[in-house]
Amino acid sequence: NAGVMQNPRHLVRRRGQEARLRCSPVKGHSHVYWYRQLPEEGLKFMVYLQKENIIDESGMPKERFSAEFPKEGPSILRIQQVVRGDSAAYFCASSLYGQGDTEAFFGQGTRLTVV
Amino acid sequence: QQQVKQSPQSLIVQKGGISIINCAYENTAFDYFPWYQQFPGKGPALLIAIRPDVSEKKEGRFTISFNKSAKQFSLHIMDSQPGDSATYFCAASMGSATNKLIFGTGTLLAVQP
């Protein structure tokens, strides 16, 4: 009974490089959410995707950040030309339904460090 | 309006004591209020959740109290144990429309043996 799988767990990138974070949701879940957690802070919503569609990207920075959830394969959060301020833990969550009080299951996160 | 305010930032409780964490919100469209527990290096895990049509929900040692008129809700951990030491986040969503969660800033709980 695999939960949400995120990889890599830790990622180090130099300023200006690209970071790709992967998320495989719980089997059968078609709703995926990405959150960012800065040190000593709560989780901030970034984007909500359904298979092949971006439903809500109101929390995504306008530049350098993009997300996708293709028909086949994991969801990808891509950060281009990373800067030190992008250093954070990025969590993916999945749920069975897109609305209603259905539980969102979180992965263990990817900790991105920009040097 | 989208914020969820959480207090205290940190909490130290003796083993066997009661831990109380409070949250407040402004947006009356929120209709789902979960609490998440997070251990260091791990992702948040759902602990307990409540909808505004009830004033209290209890699961084992964990109880949510909900005050709709005051727009506040709180988590009570009875008989706190050292294994409860973790960061606790309250959250809210407009569950009828979206499962996007708005999180509080977290409370670091330390239960001393």
C-alpha cells in the first residue's frame, strides 16, 4: 500500500540550475497538490493539478516555476534558474476527490538546497 | 482573509498533561478544518478533522473543539506522551469547492517525560 512517493528526498542545485521534483500520488488518486515549506514556517499552497490539467495555480510564483501532471507518470514541479530563496522543503499531496472533506495524503517531501 | 492564525508557536507540556493549540480564521467559506502532525524529516499526516456543523470531535486522546461564531478551533491532546512531540499544523479549506489547504504556521510541541 504505497503512499505518496516523492523523489529525490534531497536535492542540491547551484544558483541558475534547474530543479525537477517528482511526485507519484497514491494509486488511484488523480488529484495532486504541491506545497512549499520554508524553515520554521507552515506549508504554503502552490498548485493543484488533475490529470493533464492545472486546476489552481494561484500560489505559484509567476516566473521560473511550472508544474505538470501528465496522463502517464508522476507529477513534476520544475524550478528554472534556481535562486537561494528557493531553498525549502517541497511537499506533494494527493487525494481521491477534488473537493469534499477527503483526506489529503502527503509525501515525505523533497528538500531543495540552492548553493 | 485566507489566513489561518495559530498559537502558540511552541509548547512544553509534562507527560500526562493536556496540550492545547488554538487556531482562528476569517473566511467564513471555510468548511473543513483538519489538524496535521509532522515529525522531523517527514511529511504532515492527518490527525483529526472537523466540519463546522459539529462543535466537538474526539478520536482517542485527540479532541477538536470548534466555535463557529468566534471562528476559532482548537486541538486538545489529553494525557500527552513524549511520542506526541512533533509539530502540529491546523488547516482550513473550502472543502465543498476545493481540497486546497490553508495552513497555520505550526506549533512545536515538546512533551517532557
